[in-house]
Amino acid sequence: MSAGTLLIAITCVALLMVVLFNVNKSNSTTVYRFYKHNCRFCVESQPDWDKFKAHIGKRMDLVIVDVDLDEGDTSRNLAKKYNVTSVPTVFKILPNGTRVDHTELRNMGEYVSFVSN
């Protein structure tokens, strides 16, 4: 592993840790997407997820967290915390702490509808 790759990996883990500790303190809805690079359904749904994130933009009432389960213990511990047993998994945590799972099709329109309700 090169020094640049190591720095990127450390930065990603540090950013994820900052997000994890700060998200729960906000009054925002947090939308999580758990995925793996070798998951066919994760790869197929990625373009729609990217379109969804671009469409939503930087809404102040919404935090988007992508959790790459190939990225180590921090990601896997988060998956355990939320009882994520398959990928891709998308859910939102409302400001009151309630978890709502996304159960519809994996496309941009359904993602937008999910966060709007």
C-alpha cells in the first residue's frame, strides 16, 4: 500500500467517524446506504444512488452517509449497530431516533420519495 493510498484510507475512516459522532447530535434525518464493491445489486444501483445524492444536493435537513463495508472495522461495527445483514441496505434515522427501512425499488425516484415522506 502506498503512502497516498494509506492517507486516503485513514481520511475516509476519520471522516466516517466524524459523521457517526456528529449525525446523532443533529436535528436532521440521516439516510444510510450500506454497500460492498463485489455486490452486483450494489453496483447496479450505484448510478441511481449518485443521481439521488446530486438531486437532493445539500439539504440542511438531510445527512447522507455511504458506508462501504469493504473499508474495515469502523464500517462493520456500524453495520452491527444497525443490524445490517445484507447489501445494499438503505434506511433513514429520523431526528427522534426512529429507523425507517427503504423497501421499494432501488432507483432515484424511489429514493427521493423515501426521503420526502
